[in-house]
Amino acid sequence: SIRHVHPSGHAETKANGTTNGTQDKLSPSPRREDVMAGDDPYNPYKTSDSDNPYYNYYDVYESPRRRERPGYGTGYHENGLPDLVPDAYYIQASVYVQRVPMYNLRCANEENCLSSSAYSARDYDTRMLLRFPQRVKDQGTADFLPSRPRYSWEWHSCHQHYHSMDEFSHYDLLDSGGRSVAEGHKASFCLEDSSCDYGYYRRFACTSHTQGLSPGCYDTYIADIDCQWIDITDVKPGNYVLKISVNPSYQVPESDYSNNIVRCEVRYTG
């Protein structure tokens, strides 16, 4: 059993399970062929906090695998299927509650990331946000590619990047009876390889040209990014379940949909 209380908030989560150890990392300079244009592999766009213990958790460039042909990291990319798995322990390790004034949330409100009561709120009114990170791994044998064609990707001014899926994740807060107690929202994503397991290398970046998630790699969103939250302003203190689903509408075929949902127990004290 793992329990975590964030010092700046009043939310507590727990999950049961085991964690895997990692090998010591080396830090040689990456080979030129492994560097994506405009992308620093040791400073992913969405994970800029170098003090984060999960930052570039696995060193992708310690010993890159030899490329049989450019652009692919798996021999099963043509016939296999992706398999997305969200990381429950990454979520419960960093969840917290934050009170934020509306004048800092106008952009997020335009993207429907707040509950409906926020539309009538004034600039100096505050919202209570249950913030959490998200890390999703493709443990399948093929790339997870956006459901929308590239010409239809949308530029999001709040995040300053293109979103290639309208509904990559869905966030919800449930009571003990499974009923929704907060207005959860659909999260569109900019898909990229934020980090990879040992022996795999990053191939997708958060750009307008190529997005996706490679086998053996993770797409990571830290908790302080806009819309990485559920608005719990109208929620009473109590015990709840934070439910996070990835690829919730099955827009992209996968080899296994049964592992696309994680649930974390949350105790909110107000």
C-alpha cells in the first residue's frame, strides 16, 4: 500500500501494487541520427522540470538499438497493434489540490476544462482544482497514431501546440456508488514520446508534422499543465474515486482495451 499527501493541498490518494527498479543511467551525448529536429531529447517539451523524479525516467540514449530501417523502432509496426496503459502510481504520487483565481483560468475555461459554474464567475473568484499528472505507455507492438488526419489537427493557444486527438483521455470523479460528483472533461492531447524504456528511442515529437506514441515509450503530462485537473469547486469533502480513461471511445484500435482505465481513491477534506 502506498499513501501520499501533497504538502500544498488536501487530497490523498492510494494505490496497491509493486514498482520496478531501474538500472543506473549513463549520459553520453546522443547520436546525431537520434535527435529530432527542434527537440532536446533531455528536456522534453511537456516535462521541463528537471527535479521531477520521473523526468526522462529511462535514458533513451544510453544504448540505442540499431535501426534496420529509418523511422521504426519495432519489427511489428505493420501487423501489430498498440496497447495503451496509464500509470496509476505516477498519478497518485503527485496529485494535489490547488485554489486558483479565475483570471488565471480564462484560457482553460474556453477549452471547457472547468465546471459550468465557472462561466458566471468573476476574475477574482477562485476555483478548487484537483490536479494530477498523467503518464501513458504504449506496451503494444505498433505505434499509437492520432485518430485525426494531420490537416485537421487543432492549434491550442493555452498549451501552445497542436492537438491531434479530440478525446485521448477522460477524467472523472466518482462517489462510492459510481456516480459522477464533478463535471469531468475530455482531454485532447498532443501525442509524443516523452521518454522510453531502456533500449528504445524516441521518434515522435509534439509538432505539427508528426505525432504518436512508440512501443516502449511514454507520453507524460505533468500536473501543472492547463487542464490536467478536475474542477472540484462544487464538490463536498469526502471519499471519492478518481477515474482516468485513455482512448475512451476506442477511436484507435488496440490489442487490449481492458487496461485503459485506472482508478485512484481520493480523500478530499475541503
